[in-house]
Amino acid sequence: MRKRSMKRLGAFVAAFTAAGVLAACGSTNAGNTTTTGGSTPAGQWTTSHPFKVAWIYVGAKSDAGWTHQHDLGRQAVQNAFGGRVETLYKENVPEGPQVTTTIDQLVNDGANMIFATSFGFQPYVVAAAKKYPNVIFEQATGTDVGKNLAEYGGAGEDGDYLAGMAAGYATHNGKIGFVAPYAIPEVIREIDSYTMGARLVHPGATVKVVWTNSWFNPAAERQAAQSLVASGVDVLGDGVDDPTVGEVAASAGIKWTGYDSNQNQYAPSAYLTNTIYDWGPYYVRDVRTAMEGTWQSHFYYGNMTDGTITIAPFGSSVSEAAKTAILAKAAEFKKGTFNQFTGPVYKQDGSVGIASGETIPIWNASDPSTLSRYTLSWFSEGVIGSAKG
Amino acid sequence: MIPISVRFEPRERLSRWTNVWVPFFAIVLALVIAGIVLAVSGHNPITTYQQIIEAAFTQPGAFTQTLVSTTPLLYTGLAASIAFRMRIWNIGAEGQLYLGSIAAAGVGLYLQNLPAPVVVIAMMAGGAVAGSLWAAIPGALRAYLNTNEILTSLFLNYIADYLMYYLIFDSTSFWRDLTSPAARVFPQGKFLPASGNWPALSIGSVTVPLGLILAIVLAGLLWGMIRGTRYGFEMRVMGDAPRAAKHAGMNIRRKILSIMLLSGAVAGLGGASQVGDFRHVLDPRGLEQAQFGYTGIVVAALARYNPISAVVAALGIGVLTNAGLALQGPNFPIGLTGTMEGILLFCVLGSEIFVRYRLRIGRTSGPVAPRRAEAAPGPARTAAEIASTERRELAS
């Protein structure tokens, strides 16, 4: 359900001030770095007849967040298969009819497989999958599957549980603030997990939520973070793309957990850790099966066990005790022996959200009204704020 | 000191010929400059230009997609053109388009069981009225309180954006889908049934959306209105010589308001077309990312506020948009497509000065010559003189 809200300042207008962009022309691109393909058998594809796989990004690949992580995954594919694949990408593609334009162009250029990395692309991707039955489509964080259309996502909330633990160790007064994008299940389960993690190591800790209604809005994030600082929190977390919240935390002299990619460099004095999405292993696996002709449609939800989700290296202020406890919990996630959405989980108002011993599924496609991670829409105990946005 | 002066002098007469060759050479110049940039960054300019033509016109389905990109830009370009022609700076086409989408989606969903032609026409009417009413706010503020419409219309864009988001993200509104599996995962609007999907015209392999046909007809009507009606004449006078208009007894307030209503209606129709022609749903995020209203300002500037030229300008930007999507990739950074677009727009817009002014290079024997007397109206001139001068300039 991830979708960037990069405000495109009409590419045209922006271009007037884009003289500096010329510098970008000189930058090297992974598309050309053909390393040796290793010993991977992958069908009949050769350097003269490569498998063409394309990514459609809603944001810029330099966004230091969501799209950046997908592009690292693309580069991993290129490195894994060398000249036997040709990777393509299109960035800043707006959600709307231009997704169809882009897919048409990619298929025209001979794309064999297309990954769409924003939820808002879904209606157009579903239509394209019917139009081009010989092309394999994969839609990130979506819901619809078909013969040549798969879905994939990742349990960012598991990493958030660990980041929440780091926040719980760092807070002195038990008051944590969280700058959140949209009041949607994906973000709500992240905040619930973060809060459960914090309360595991700091019983009674609270997480106060302020919404920005955007994945990317530095001005709104700054305001939200400042209002949280003013309300007395001594740790800030966020679920948005850019590291603005970290800058506020650093200037207020408090701690911070980021999101999406390793954001340590943006506010090292405040930085604790954060969830990282690593799509590389998944992309390599699926491109391989597609190249070998054994690809099958699926609904995939990556986690710490398969390496899709990791947490960033700890910041310098994280204590040894905290590191040990967090890594021990991370090991449980990896082994699959811990699930924060196994009851009892209490709601914000103290009532039972998930009954003792019960574990909610990731998503129940045959009955979407079932409580699942994909549909969870209430805050857990300790969260301050409204889950309605 | 070098005894050479370089001056711009206003042209005595604006010839049609100048209007053609200046933009033409501007485009050629842009292609040359962009070609150098391409060559320096290691791309073959000729191949790149070929790719642009293929992506916009010749590949299967490419021209159909170009028209898809062109349609909304023509609406917002027209909306901006007619307001700007009268020097009413309606920057609010973005928000007026959002309101048009909200209304059209609402009407389409509400009337979904009626016959399709009724639904389609009702959606158009709804979109136009909603865009119009939204534009009436800055229009009335400007007309009666002399508020700066640039600011008010711009700020209303944000409010319209929040309204759209509220309807889909933060409320259980009529527009919001609360039942489908996808909607449980991420908030989205209800999709319109077939009755609300506007028909399209197929010419050979090219599909022309109904919204585009309507927009082109609208462009013709607006052009005729500006050129051939009393309303249009008054509009031009108010734009070019506001003092003359005042002295001639024209009702400026009513005109400002009516132009804003018209401009908003056009933008609102563009919003209705987004729902009816392409998206079939109220899609706040997609509309916000597209920024049609702001790009429409560029279209209007390229078209020099002429509705017929706006058709060409919108098509041009549609071509660039789709070509930009096609070109960018691992070997072609997105910044380079932006740079090429920027060079082209800069050359074409910048060349405007050569249409209105003549470059005079010559030897000087003294200080720069004084400005032409008639360019600096003094207080001694009567209102009638001013009016006649301004009208003469207008007529030329």
C-alpha cells in the first residue's frame, strides 16, 4: 500500500532551475555494470538475448527511502545475473493513466517482467496483466493476484517492533512521539508494533501520534515533530520517507528512530536504528524463476526470516544492554518464534483486541473482513492519538 | 568603452510572419542546444529524437497515450489562458480541477442507474459547476474586495486537495469504497460502473477520448468568443487597457467574476474528464501527483493565451511527457529529460521577446537613446488619448 507523494513541481517548471541536474548525466548507472553472472542457471537468456525486467517507481530513486530501496533491489538483480538480464526502470511515474503509457512503452521495448512498486498503480497493472498475458507482472503491497500477476510486500512492522525497543530503552520519561503518514492499516500496525516494542522494555511507556497525511512532506513533518517535542517527548519515531524528524530530534537533543533505509547519516547524534526493506533477495529469486520459466503467481509477504526486513546498524548512543536485548528479539523474529500479533493484545481503551493465544493472519484474501495485519485499524494499548487520522 | 549598443526596440507592427518564424527558430535552437547536451552526456541526439517521435507518435498505441496526456493539459491550459488574457491570474485551475473531479465522481455514482448519455452529461455539468463555484471564491474576492487572486486561488488549491483527501482518507463519505478487498488495505474511492465511463472515438488504431473532443470544441468556442463577441472585446480591453475599460463604462467587477466562473468551469470539466475518460474513480493521490493545473499555466504561456494555440501547446507538452517517460531509465537519467524539456520551454518562451521587440545593434556616439516618448505616458494625456493609444496597440 506504499505510495509516495513526491510533489512533482511540474517537471517542466522545475526544469528551469535544473541546470545542476546536468551533473547527474555523468553519474554511472547500474544498468551498465555487468558483473559476472555467477553460476546461476537461468533459462535460455544470454548477453545477446537478455531477459528484460523493468521497475516502475512512483518516486525518485534518490529519495533515500522507499523507492531507493527498490532500486537497490533492481541493482541486486543486475549484479546477480549480469549480462543475461537487462534491468530498466521508470521513476516519478504518477498514479493514473500514465502507468498504462509506461507499461505499453516497456512492453514495446520487450520487457518480459514488470514490477510496480506503488499501491496506486494496481488498477492499471491489473488491466495491463490482462492485456499482456505473456508478460509477468508483480505489484508491491497490493491485493489482486492473477495468472501472470503476483503481489509482494514486507513486514516492516517487525522491524518497527525492534526500533520501538530501542526507543523504549532510550526514553527517560516514558514519553515517545511518532510522526505518522496516513491512518491506514500498514501504518497503524507499524505504530502498534513500535509501541509494543517500547513497552516491552519500558513498561508504561506511551507513544503519541501526529499524522501528516503524506509519505513525504518535510514541512509538515517538522511541525509535527516540533509539536511533539513541545509536548515533552524525549524520543521521536517516524514512518515517513525523509529524515526531517531526525533533524528536529537532533536539534532538540533527544533520540530518534527513522524508517525505510539506513538514515544514520542525517542525524547521527540522535539516531538509534530503524527498519530497512531489502528487496534484493526477493527480486533475485523471482527474476530467476521467471527466467527459468518456473515462475508462478503468488502472494508474498517478506519478513526477517527471509531477509526482506532487517534493522539498520545501531547509532552510537544505543547501550550495550539495549543492543543485546534487541538482537535477541531479532533472532526470535528470524526463527519465527515470536509474533507480536499473537494475543493477548489490548486496544488503546484497554479492551481485548486479539484474544490470548490467537494469532491474526497477514491477510485473508477469501474473506477480507477477517481481522488481519492488512486490515488492522485500531491502536494498541499505550498509543496516544486517534487511529482515524 | 566599446561604442556598440544592443537594444530592444518595440516592433511598430506585429506581423503574422514573425509569429511563426520566431517560435520555429526557437524550437530549432532548442533542438541544437539539447543536442549538444545529449552529445556531451554521451547520447546520440539523432537516435534520441527518433525515440521521442516513436514514443509519442509511431509506436503501437503511442499516439493514443499522447492524447491521454494532452487532454487534461488542454483543459487547464484553456482555463489559464482565458483568465490570463484578461490579466486575471487564476492560479487555481489545480483546485478547480479537483472540485470538478469530486463533483463528477459524485454525480456519476449517484446517477449510475440512469442511461449512460444522461450520466455522462450530468457528470460534465457537475464538474463544470463545481469548478466554477470554487473559482467564484477568489473571483468575488478580487472583484469586490480587490484581494490578490494569485494568492487566494493558489491557497484554495490546498484546501481543495485536503477536501479530496478528506473524502477518501479521513471519512466514510459517499465517494469512498469501504467494502472491496483493496479498499480495506488502502483507502480508495468507489469505481464508477460502465454508465459513468465516457465513450471514446476510434479512428483507425487511435483512440480519441470524448473529453479531448469536447476540449477542442471548447477551444474553438473560446477563441470565437474572444475574437468575435462583445463579451470578448470587453475582455480584451480590460486585459490590455484597464483604464480605458473603466472610462468606457464597462462593468469590470462583473467581468472579473464571470471570467473566473468561466475559467473555473473549464478546469472543472477537465476534472470531470479525468474521472469519466480515464480514472473512473476519485483518485486524490493520482490527481495531486499529476499537477495538471500548474502545468496548464505553462501551456497557457506557450500558447500566449490563445485558445487555438493552446491545443498545439497542450499536445506539445503531452508529447514531451510521454517521450520523457519513454526515454528515462538506467542509461538516461530523469534529470536529462527534465533538462531537455526545460531547454525547449526556455527557448520558446524566451523567444517571445523577439516577437514583440526588435534587436537593434549599432554604434553609439553617446549615452543610450531615451525611451520612445509614447512608451511613457505622462500625466498630461487625457483618458481618451490613453484609451485610443492602448486600443491601437491592442488592434495591432
